[in-house]
Amino acid sequence: DLPIGALRDDKRLWPGEGVIDLDLILKTLKEIGYDEMVSVELFRPEYWDWEIEDAIRVGKEKTEKIVGKYFEIE
């Protein structure tokens, strides 16, 4: 719930859960013809304590949910 200027890496959330307008970013990337890879970066320390399989599963699900609105996921 912090304003964008006050955000730090340790406060980052899963894709689509934070204040960054990923819909606008992904829509723009689609419009300019971007068709390369995207990735998830886990900077939030509490996520580091998760079981690796759980972090991978949640990261994949959250990323596919937001990215899949604009791009075909292979």
C-alpha cells in the first residue's frame, strides 16, 4: 500500500498484486511487437523462506495470469 516512489525491493509482491500497472506495461509491449521472455524476480525476503516448489508454483501461476491476458503462453 505504499506509493510507487516509496517502494523498495524488499516490498515487491507477486506479478499483478502490487501498484505497478502491469496491464499498461504488457499492453504497450504487445502493441510494439515485443515477443520475448519475461521473468519473475523474488526480492521479497519472506518469499525466500518458502519451499522452493511453492515459490515456483505461485510465481508461475501469478505470472501466467497477468501475462496471459496479452500474450500466448507456451
